[in-house]
Amino acid sequence: MLGISSCLAGIACRYDGNHNEIKQIKDYLADHEAVLICPEVLGEMSTPRTPAEIVGGDGFDVWQEEARVIDKNGQDVTESFKQGAIRAYEKLEKQQITELILKERSPSCGSKKIYDGTFSGTKINGVGVATAYFINHGIKIYSEESQLEGVLNGY
């Protein structure tokens, strides 16, 4: 079974209360089971919520206590992001999920690019907090910007 970011499946859990539904994923879910996760919601963050970005690095740096997740109002939400990642991993582990499709550029789920922490729209190379945790626990990560046909056809 595959794990998928909830927002990509059409669940309105993004920071702005919307979703990032991908038709190809929605079609896949019509015929296949998957475990849907939103680490931010699992971290008990509300929907909608104030946008947040990683300041001082990426998700790996957050786990090393070298970077923080700060929302646009200046509030430190690092612990909520970390708790959400841990809870998401526990949910995935129970279902023996070893591969995930995650939302690119998210401070939780980005797998190649994230925003730089200035709220200017500038992207940098890096991963989100949950993605770093998942990688450190041996889960293979794909972005929704990957060649989804190949990933989805494997399941």
C-alpha cells in the first residue's frame, strides 16, 4: 500500500483551508487503498492556519535543532511540526507503508524544494520536517511532481 499527502487526494487540509487535488491521484484512489496523512493536522494545527516556513535550514536541520519552523506572525511552531511528523510516521508504520507521495514545497512534506523562510516566495533546495523524519526512518519519498504514472502503476 502507498502513503499519500491528504491534500493531494482532495482533502482540504492546507494552511489556507484548500487542497491540492491531483486528478491522477484521485483516480488511483477510486480503485486502490492508500494511507492518507497530513503531518500538520496530526500535529494538531488548525485548518486554516497561519502559513509557516523553515528558518535557518531544512527539515533535517530542524531535527538537529539547527533550524526552526516559524509562522508568518513570528510564532515558533516547530514542536507542532515535529509532533505531526512523528504521529504521521506511527500511522504509516502501523500500515507498513514504505513509499509516500508528498506535496512539494511544503514545510512538512517538501522533498526537493521548500520556501526559504522569508515568506517572499523564494524556493531553496531542501526537505520538509516530516519528509526528513520519514527519510531517516527508511521511507522512500516521491513528490507529486514526480512521474506519478510509474509510481502509481507499481501498486
